[in-house]
Amino acid sequence: MEENYRVKLEIFEGPLDLLLFLIKRNELDIYDIPISFITEQYLVYLGMMQVLNVELASEFLVIAATLLEIKARMLIPTLVEKEDEAEDPRLELTNRLLEYQRFKNAAIQLNSRDMLYRDTFTRGIHEDVDADAAPPNIDADVYDLLVAFKSLMDRARGEKIAYMAVERISVAQRINDIMERIGIAKSVAFDTLLPRDYTRMDIVITILAILELLRLRMLRCDQREPFGPIWLYMQE
């Protein structure tokens, strides 16, 4: 992998987005977060971002420390006679997630308005919906890409990344290949971009190329079903 290549963090959303993504993906109750599980998952994703040479913002590490602290507090037996009198160590984090989710949903609703009517608030007239119309594709983000990345890494055969001495292709070459494929096919599934006998290094180089193209706004990606395969398109 190219030593000087680092993924710019601005294409990654913040640590609370990652936590909300993990809660939604694993169908967890935000009011009763299984802290050991979510901490393990969060650290796995941080590890994948570090494999990709992502410049982690300090906020990601702060949340990691917070999760570990909550996990430790929940493992310590309470000295309070009545358990319901003890404050849940997860409460502050849950409140932060709920507040962040409310602001994020409000921002999404505002951004989805047509520019002409963005500052106009109506009484809620509903447009007719075609019941037979195919459901729209779901926008995918970098955390969805990390899911695909992890799945491929788990299935990949061959040597570990740290011990691979030969780089089969550079990020720049992979970017050119991807743009050429999408230019011809219009849409390409993420996992079809890999060679037949791919290695872990092939996966890393490919995901780095995709992340760079997303950062440059040359590509967009979506899923045709929740948490389904990632499809890539030329940015219009």
C-alpha cells in the first residue's frame, strides 16, 4: 500500500454516526444498549479505519474511551441495595445519541426540500404515491462500505496485509480502472471490482480508491435493500 496515502477524514461522519449505524444495523434498542457488544463492534470498525490509514479524529478515540469506561462501570457490582436507585452508566450516552439523532433527522428533512421551497413550511399536503412503483434505492455511506470491506476481508485468502511485500496495483491505477468500468457499465457492484483470486491487499487498494473517488465527489453509492450489496455510480 502506498506509504503516503491517507484517507481524508471529512468523508467519514463522526463517532456518534458510527454508533447509530451499529445500533440500527444490529437492530439494537437505543434505550437498552448492550454495551459490551457495541464496544466490541465500535473497536472493530476503528481497527478497519486504521487498516485503511484513516486519519482518526480525536472524537472517535474519546467515544472509544467512553464506551470502555461505561463497560467497566457496568462490570463493577453496585453497592446500592435497590438496583433501580443506581444511575444507569449508559444514560448520558443514550441521551447524546437521541439528541444527535433528532438534529440529524431535522437536517435531512431540510436538505430534502427543493431549494425554492426550503424556507417554506406548509400544512402537510401529501402527494399521491404510486403503490406499484419500485422502492427507491437507499443511499450508502462510508460505514456501509466498511461493512462490505470487513466481509471481503473475512473471506479473503492469503497472507496478512502486514506481511505482503508486493503491491499488485496502486491506488491511482485502481481509480482509473474503476472509473473506466463505471463509465462503460453505468453501475457496478462493489464486490465485482475485485479480481477472481483477490487477496486482502486487492481489497484494501480497491476500498481506498473508492473512498478517494467519494471524497472527490466523482462517485456515489447506494444499496437496493437495507444493508444490501453496495452499488457504485458516476456522480451526476
